Amino acid sequence: MSVEDQITKAIGAHGQWKFRLIDAIGKGTSEFDPENVKFDNKCEFGQWLHQGMSADDRNNRHYATIVEMHAAFHKIAATILREATTGNTSEAKRLIDRGSEYSDLSTEMTLALMAWKKELSSRVAA
């Protein structure tokens, strides 16, 4: 799978997390364990970022930023999930609401992924 395809897949997969978190807040339970979610190298994209990329791709100017954002995304998602599944619904809602760290980080990470993909695509087209 190309880097561009991996990035597209990652944008979709991380977008699904908002729905999973909202579902967990509503139900008070989740099939996901916050202790596993907090690790950025256990999801498919994280495994690819840490182990599946070529050295050339890791030297891209976007790589370090994406790795940092991805790790932060997993930590805040795990925190929200922990709050949602331990009965602290109001805190979980606060942590996911518009303007929250999660909301801002999710948007910033998506934009950064899109910029990385655009840069890669323009190199191929040139």
C-alpha cells in the first residue's frame, strides 16, 4: 500500500474514533480498553508509522509532527474512554466537546495528514 493510501486510511480510521468515544460516553462501556488505546503503536497506522515506513519516508518533514500528534491523539482518546467507562460522563463529554484538546488535535492531525498526502502526491505528479 502506498504512503498516500496509508494516510487516507488513517484519516478515516481516526475519524471513526469520535463516534466510538461518543458511543462509549452514551453507553458507559466500550469494547476498547483505555490501557491499550493509549499506545500509539498498537493501531494499524501506528504500527506502520513506527515499523512499516521506509527510511526515506521517515525523513519527510511531516513525519515527526504526525508521530507526535498521533501519540497525543491516542493519549487523549484513552483518557476520554477511561472517563466514559468509569461513570464520569460529564468529564468525558467535556474532553470531547468542540474546542477541547481532542477536538483541536483531531482537526490538526487530519490537516497535517492531508498536507503530507498532498505533498507526496504532488511529487509523484511532477
